[in-house]
Amino acid sequence: MSMELFSLRGKKALVTGAGSGIGRAIAVGLAQAGADVAVAGRTIEALEDCAQTIRQFGRKAAAITMDVSDVNSCRKGVAEAAANLGGLDILINNAGVEEVCSSLDVEEPLWDRILDTNLKGAFFVAQAAARLMNGGAILNICSLTSERGIPTAVPYGSSKSGLAGMTRSLAVEWAPSGIRVNALEPGYFRTSLTETFYQNAAWQQAMLANIPMQRFGELADLVGASVFLCSGAANYITGVCLPVDGGTLASL
């Protein structure tokens, strides 16, 4: 087996929500595997910093402002990414928001903000990308809440459950076009989105008790799985939602 199967040399990738956290880690990982990468999000300074890191690996990079909750912004951003890179082979649908809230206190604006970003936005970014791709790979970033219920996370869990369903449906529909659609389901990773939970020592202890590997995830743990699912080594894999969770789901 040749390690070239795992190479992304010559590939053109777009990563949404790439200014920090999971998105940034995956964007840099794709570049290390050989891809040119457009990074998209709402904070241009963070995106430019990520793009500069990518260029240090000798890869082409572009920083693109995009609000995935706005369909026109999705379409414009995807077109700009393809124009900057000279095509598009890989999409990482990572942009997302979360807010802890009792289900009885959820109001329509909160519901709309989370669903518009995490689900509707992911669909319209994928749609715009698929219209430009000649085969390739789409990777959606789901969550353990795609598979299990979490109190105080009903809008978020609903969006991520929908994203898992969307992954499977698009995989089936777009397979004849050579576009593979898969997802990652990260377990407990400390990012700016989840930092509020990690401020609670009792929560940390309770969560660690449910993780067979007895540690929280590190951003590097998501990079290898992402590169694999976007590479030639995964050419016959589509419609898969892969947990990267230290065995959490397997232990339930």
C-alpha cells in the first residue's frame, strides 16, 4: 500500500468556521497533507492568521468572509474559494454555534440562529460546492448529539441530528456524481464553543467517567480522520458518520 493514498497533493479545499478550534486544526492538517485551502468564517483577522500558517507549509491559501446563516453569503463564499484556488475538491462543513439553554426557555430567535448556522447553512454551502465540484469529498462536522440526547442542548442536538441525516441523504444522491459525503462526530473537545462546560470541574469529572479512553479529545485527534475521509484511501466510503470520541458511544 502506498502512502500516496492518503496524500491530498493537488487538491483544493474549503473549510468553514476555520478561524479557530476544530476548523482551524483541520484546515492546517489538510495543508500539511498537501492541499491548497480556503478558510472561511466571520472574523477576517483570525482567518488571515490561519491562512498565513497554511502558507508556511508551501500551500496556497485564501481567507474568505462568510456568514453561513445567510444563503447568499454561502454561495458567494464558495464561488470565491473556487476562484481563488482554481477549483474545489474538498469541503469541510465545520461552522457552528451552540448555546446552553433549558428547552422550556428556548425562544424562536435562539432556535433560528442555531439551526440556520448548523444545518441550513451546512446544506447551502454543500449545495454551492457540489455545483462546482467534479467529484471530491464533503465532510460535515456533526457531534455526539447527533446520536444521543443531551439536556439543555435541544436546538444544537436537533441541528446536529439533522446534519447526520443530511450527510446520509446527500451521500446517496451525489454518489453517481463522484461526490462522497461523510461526517465526523467529535466527542468532548475543549474549544471556544464548549469552554463554558469545562469551567465546571464536576462536569469534567462526570464526562471523563463516560469516556473509556479516560481523556478529553485533542484537536489533533480529528485531523487524521479528516485527512483520511477526504483522501483516496477512502474512495469507497460515503454516507458514514464516524465518532471520534474515545469510545464514548461504544460504551453506552
